[in-house]
Amino acid sequence: MEAMPYTQSLLANGIAKGYHAKAAPPTVTMPRLKAIVSGAIGGFLDVAFNFNTQALLDDNLLGQFSKVGWKMVMCGDETWLKLFPGHFMRHDGVSSFFVKDTVEVDKNVSRHLSYELSKNDWNLLILHYLGLDHVGHTGGRNSPLMAPKLMEMDEVVKMIHASAIMNPDDKRTLLVVASDHGMTENGNHGGSSYEETDSLLLFIGSKSHATHFSSIISNDVNQVDIAPTLALLFGVPIPKNNIGVMIPGVIDFLKDTHQLRALQLNSWQLLRLLQKQVPGFPCGSFPCDGFSGDQGYNSNDIMEKFCRLYLRSAFLHDSWISTELSRSDNREEKSEIIAAYYEFLINANQWLSHKATDKPSTVIVFGVMSMFLSFLIFSISIYSIIQESYSGEKQLSNGIFTQHLDEGFSLSVIFILVISMGSSSMVEEEQYIWHYLISTLNLLFLRKTMQFFKKESTCRFFNLFNGHGKVCIRISSIFTLLITGRILRGWHQGGVNWTHLPDISKWLEQSGTDLQLIQLIAVILTTILILFSLSLLGRGMKIVLVVGFNFLMSGLLVFYHILRYQHNASLPSSNAATSLAQIIYATLGVSTVGTVLAVPWIMPIQISKACCRDRNDNSAVSYPLKIGSQSQYPELIYSLHIIGWVYIGSWCLLQLLLQQPVNSVVTLLILMQIFASFLFFSQGMLQQKQWVECAGSLVGCLGKHHVFDHVAVLYYIGMAGHFALGNSNSLATVDVAGAFIGISNYSALLSGILMFIITYASPTLLLLSMVMYISIKNLETAASPQNVDSEHVLKRILGLPCLVPLTINSILLIAYTIVLILMRNHLFVWSVFSPKYLYACATTVCVLIGVFVVATTVTYAYMVLALRKKY
């Protein structure tokens, strides 16, 4: 109100007419522009195409304007140029995705304004300003940059209105001010909340139309209504796939005959669309004067309703045309006709809006069968590995597999998730399910730990304690998981319905807490924890010192970047900040890849020197893992230990650089959960061989063996952490701002990769941690005296850690695909189920990438070590 005084004065004086234009999800730019110019609602695949826009081939306003010879000019968002190539005689596009730029992106538009307003060679001028959207992404709705940006937009409206609309020589110019979407309190958009779908629509005319306009914004319309309204106002055909309705009040200044004709054309167009959607729709074959209130049809109730509504409005209109009474003296009859037309239009619009797009059934069946086939392959592979690993072992007695409540619950997790997918509310609030499941599993772990309190076990990895001291470590690990899990649960009120409730992140932001200081502390603690984990191999190993030094340098670079450049996220990045971020990317990448490539070659030398040193020393071995005495594969264990922690540490530092400042603690807490989980697993708590590693596989395919899975637990922790970072099944929670750190010029590929890295930070971290998990699992069963070939050993080492996440994800993807097919006509198919399916597909990509990295890393390390041993 205060930031746009001129626009408010136009509304107050009746010169402008304002509406709340409801945008359909997904609320991102490209599909919203399509809706504005074509009147059609796109699909959720448009979210992906939003980053790589293709030409719009559907019937649309700009195409119709071009056919009647209009000359068009566009300045602003380059999405228009991609949607309508060759339509503009002059244009100057800017990238819409470089959200750090809130100034130049609008100056580049306004610098053309005076010139274009002075020209008279165009019929349509499109100005798409991006600065307001970018301010929201970087600082939220309450950003200190918001009011100045609104004032800047108000000056643009004033300039255009004074120059073009108020020109006495031209009384047929219309200024339309519209927004493609709204934004949440955090400035994001993409979902279906009221804040995201509530967009602006203003029609600004001259003073001659003032008496017909309302003085306040009080009318609710749909965004798709813009297309038929502009088409009818300017006398071009309505786009054929339009589902919009002529906006009430805009054509009040027209003659009665023209008003009714506009509504008639809109009704004919929607009637043709209904006939296309429902073959055999009968209304077109009935004459308008043949309407009878008692006439019946064989079509279903909904189609019969549409027929009756359309024929009634057509009958009244024809009667009005044929009457000899004066049009000016017959206002009530005209109002009745308008009401009849709008009753049909609104009902048709609502039905068409919820009508799912038909897809070939053969394609759907083929897709589902392909997913099911992949699930069968994964399950059979797991079954084969377990049978090979443990066939003939006496430990596989029936008694071993009874009374394992935690194993049964870990399996029920999958079925709970599958069942919950059928509820739109559970899909919206999925984070509660994951937090509940993880907390319950941790309590079951605690229960089992107490049951084994009097039982001593041999510690394989953290061989620092013995006897009851190990049980204390296990109990401490479980309590660490419980406490950190509870903090993560309360950090963000995620989901859709309860985001307004207080949480830790809101409290920190509203209380004026120095988030930069929290970030710096998180970097320090993360660096210390990773260095400590690396040191567990022994401080005497030079390779550990070198890797630790490289990691320390990376941590210092991240620390300096946060200290120097991240004190105000609302300000655009400087060249120095961008350069430093690029140096950090290069340092983390080179050190990580270098470690993976070099460690397997160097490790045998390091272990050899350590063994010689130990033989010359009468004291006990100084390393937690006794070289050569506890494993047939000491080089592999040591190599994977170092590589695993480098993966984990580098990924955490990358997230501390990219994530929102308030999420730095979340990253640290997830790292603590990983460390506590490994500490618990390494203590030999569950001693039923490696059966404890295969629970996440769908045991229905494994027959009688229902077991618990460390790998599944890590996968569950990753998904719980995903929601703890503030993510949800709404596209509005995708962090766009962080995707431009270290990027000087917009690149759809680079920003897309960074956006994916930010969104799937936690699941990817837990998948990468599988490398470390393999180093602490029992590798003694990886080979038997009868079969020690490389293929067999790798299959035993990698099988479960790689196949279990793939199997779990495969089950969930199949289940949700079936749910989406069944819910294709559901009221919330576009706002709830479709965005969730996009996340399910993206999660599949994340799992595939993570498993590929783990499998490639372990295979490379094993083959290098085998090669060195052979030669």
C-alpha cells in the first residue's frame, strides 16, 4: 500500500480494476506464462522444462496477434523469447534464474522504456521485470529490498500510464499489470499454497472508463481467465485449448450486444473443448431453441448438467435477440442471460481444470512393468547374495530369526510409507512419518542394547574399550541419535499445512541471532569431527596426515568465505566471493578425486611400514584396527576408511557453503548421526553374522528370513535429514538462491546441478557414507577358501550396501506410480500428488548416482589393491 502510491491512486479513482488471479500449480514462470497466453493448465513436467524452455506450439494469444498483423516488442525475461521465437520485431532478454541480481536485471528493461513509449510502430509491448522475484528468493517477502523494488515498479506503472494510456490521441490502449505467481514468506514458489497461487492482475485504462471500474481489489478470478478476456477485448479468436472464463466487469463499457456476444463466443469455445474431452457429447447437435427443462439425455449426470446449462443460456440469448423490446429497457433479461452464461462457463471451467490429461494406456502399463521388473531383479540379487553368503552356516537356525522386533519394524517402515502415499494429507506432511520411524528404531536399538548389557562382545573397529565399556558406547550412541533426531525434528516445521507454527529456525531468525557465527561454529566442529575420524587409523600414517591437511585447508577456505562474504545474503555476490567459491569447489573436487585415486596405491606401503615399526616395537599396536590380525583385507579397510570420511567431510563442507545459514546446524547434526551410527554398528552389537545388514530388502521375496538392515537405517536417516533441512513435497521449498553461489554467469546446467546438490544433501550424504560403512562391516565373509575370485568378493562386499537402497527406492517408486495413476482424477492431483511424484523421480536419480559412486569407488580400490598384490 505504501510502496506503490500511484498504483493505489489509480485503484481508488476507479481508473484501474484489480483482481486476485489464482495461479494453478506448479507456480513457476514458464507454465504460468503458458497459462496467461493460452488459457490452458500445463502439466508438472513443465517444472523441468522451466529450466530449458522450448517453443510453445499450442494455440495462444501471441500467435493470434501475429496472424492479424500485430507488431510486438519484448524486454525482460528471456523465457518469452524461448516460448515465442521469431514473434518480436525488437527484443532484449535477460536470464530469469540468476537470482542474486536484483538491480541490473530490471535496469536492462527500463532503459528501453522511454524509447519504446516514443515509438508508434508496435501493437503489443511486453515488459517482464524479474527484480521483485529475485528479491524474494534472496531475502524473503520481508526483505529490506522489497519496498524499494515495489517503489521502482510503481514508477514504471506511472511512466507507462502517463505516456501511453493518458495520451489524448489514443483511447484504445490498455495496460495490464500481472504477476505470474506469488511467493511464500521465504520468497520461494512452485507449490500450491495460497501465498504462492495468489497473483496480481490489474487492468488500467483511461479516465473515460473510470465509472465502470471498482475502487478496490475484491474480485477473485483464475489466471487462465486472462487469455479469453484479452482475446475478446481485441477481437482475435480465443485459444482453442483455453479453459478460462471472460473476466466479469472488464467488458461492462461495451454495448449489450457485444457483451453477450463475447460470452457466447467463450461458451462455444468451452463447449468444443468439452466435446473433445468427452466423445459423444450431444449438445452440439441440439438447436438452441429446442431447449426444454424436461428434456433428458443418455449421458452421465455431469455431461447432462453441462448440456442443460449451455442450452438454457443459448435459448435465453436467442430469445433476447428475437425480441422487439428496447435493449435499454430490458436490463433484467440481459442480467439473466449473463448469469446463465457464467453458470455454464464456471462449471465447465471447474470440470476441465480437474480433468487429468489422458495418456496412452500402453505407455503407462509399460512404465509400471519396467519398474516392477527392476524391483524383481534387485530382490532376486539380494536373495542370491544372502543364500551364497550364509548357506550351510549353523547360525541360520530358526531361533536366530525370532524375537527381533527392530528387524520387523524396519521392514514395516516400507509398508507404512506405501500405505501413507494414498492420503494427500500424509503426502503433504511426509516428514512426520520419517521422524517417527527413525525415533522408534532408535528406541528399539536402545531396548536391544539393554538386553545385551551383560554380554561382552569383541569390538572390531573402535577397539578402545572392552566389556561393559562397549555397551556404554552403544548406549551413548543411541542417546546421541535420539537427541539429535529430536532437535532435527523441531528445526523446521516442514510440509504444507503447519509451516506457520513456531520452530527452532524461525526462533533463531526472529530473535536476531547471529547466524553467521552459528555457521562458523558448524564449520569448525565439522572439521574437527572429520579430522578425529581420520585419526582413528593412527596419527603415524603419513597418508592420514596429508589427507587431513588437505581437508583442513578446504575447511579454512569455507570458513573464510562465510566470514567474509555471507554476512548479508540479500546483497548480490561480488566477483571476489564468486571466485573464492569456485576455488572451494575446485579444492574439494581435486582433493576428493585425488584421495580416491591415490590412497589404494599408497596404502599397502603405509601398512607395510607400520608392520615393520610394530615388529621393532615391543609395545602394543598403536592403531585401533590391528593390522593383519583382524581382517584378510587390511589395505582395503584402511583405504575405504579414509576415502569414506573424505567423501563425508567434503560433502558436509560443500553443504555448509551452499545451504541457508540456518541449516548449518542441521548439517552438523546429520554428521553427528552418521558418526554415532558407525560407532554403534562397529561395536558388534548385533552378532547374528551379517544378517543384520539385509533388512531393507523386501523380505517377502527373501522367503523366511526377516532381518534388520544397517544399510536401510542409514537410508532412513538420510530421508529424515532431507526433511529436517526444510525440504518438503512442495516445490516451494527448493532453495534457488544457493544454486548461484560461485556462478558468475547463468548456466542452466551448473545451477541445476547445485540446486540438486542442495535439495538432496542429506540422502546423498548417507549414500556416500556407505563407503565408510563397508570399511567397518565384517569383510571376513567376503571370500571363502573355495572361492576367492574378484567378482565373487566384490559381489559380497558391495551387494547389500548397493542393492538395499535401490530396492527400497524401487518399491516406493512403483507404489507411488500406481497411486498417481489411481489418483489422476483426484481434486489434489496437481497440487499434491504430481509434485510428490517429481520428488520421487528425483530421489531415484539421487539413489542411482549415490550407488554408482559407492560401487565405482569400492571396485576401483579393490582392483588396485589386487593388482598391487599380484605384481
